[in-house]
Amino acid sequence: MVKFTFLSVALVYLATSVNGVTYTVEVGKGGANVYSPDNFDANVGDTVVFRFVDGTHDVIQSDEANSCAKSAKPDAFTTEVMTGSQNASPEAPWSLDTVGPRYYFCNFATHCSVGKMYGTINVLEEGKTPKVPGVIQPDSPVKQPGTPADDSPNVPKSSSTNPSTPTDTGKSAPKSAASVNKPIPVAIVGSAMMSLAGYVLVNL
Ligand SMILES: [Cu+2]
């Protein structure tokens, strides 16, 4: 029972990390004391990467919106003070592994108290469609809907994904593309179902 719960938690993590996309927040964009964008929705399992593109800043988690006080949580997210430019932009990733809002601010100089340099990320449940879109990194994996949701314009149809099979071997494998693509969705659906079972068990 305990073992199974533990396994399920691991599977939840696996499922969410498979589905997660990566968002970018540019820190100090245009030389201003800003996070860009400073407010958007994400899903649990996603990651936000802060890119320090200009000036000197940090990112410190807080417990309230528009706050300049560090979060009381022992595992509060913090970065070092970093100086960036367009040519050399240090990055700091933040894994969004629980549902709920994330508040953060810049603790450098008076950027928060005077410059009101803070932001919010609303972390939604898996599968919920973000209403306030963020900036998804170009190389981020496509968001795989756990259920046949309405927000999946990018589901690869991939009839063209021909894995270099000899073309003239004819009709032995008319469904090769379909069978090649099958394992991934099956794995995702499988983990999602295990995740559901895990949640139910954990919440008993
Ligand atoms: Cu700052």
C-alpha cells in the first residue's frame, strides 16, 4: 500500500515532467526593472526559466502578490544576484511542481520597494488550459494533453514521419507510421491513469 502510493507519486512526477513545457521570463528586459511577462498561467509540471537579459537582478519567492518580503517557506525559490546582457544571459529554472500561485520579486537595490519589480505565475492543474498565456521556449516539447482536450492544435499527425524504412518493401507495413507513434501516447495515457489512481489512494 505504502509502496504503491510511493510508486504512484513517482509516476505522477514522470507523467507531469513528460508533459511539461518550458516558459521564459526575461529579467531586466530593455534595461528596465521588469520581469517580462510578469503574469501568466502555467500547468503543474511546467518549468519557468528566468533569463537575465539586462541589468542586475535576482528572483526571490514571496508569499503574497506584489510583496517585497521573502517567502517563509523553507524551500522558497531564490536565485543569486545576476548581471546579464543580450549576449550573455544567465538562466535560472524554477520547476512548477505543485498547483497554486507563485509570487516573486527582485531583491536587488530598491527594484521592488521603489520599482515594483515583481511577478506572478498561476500554476493550474494538469490539463487545464491557461487563460493568460506565457512565452513558451521555442525548443520546448509540445504540450501533450492527458485527455483529448480542446486545446491541442499541435498534436502531430505525422503521416510524414517515415523512420527511414525502405520504401519499396510494399504492403507489408501499411500502418507502420501508426505503430511507430503508438508507444508514446500509450505510455502517457498509462502514466496518467496510474497518476489518477495514485491521487485517489493518497487522498483516501
Ligand atoms: Cu531587479
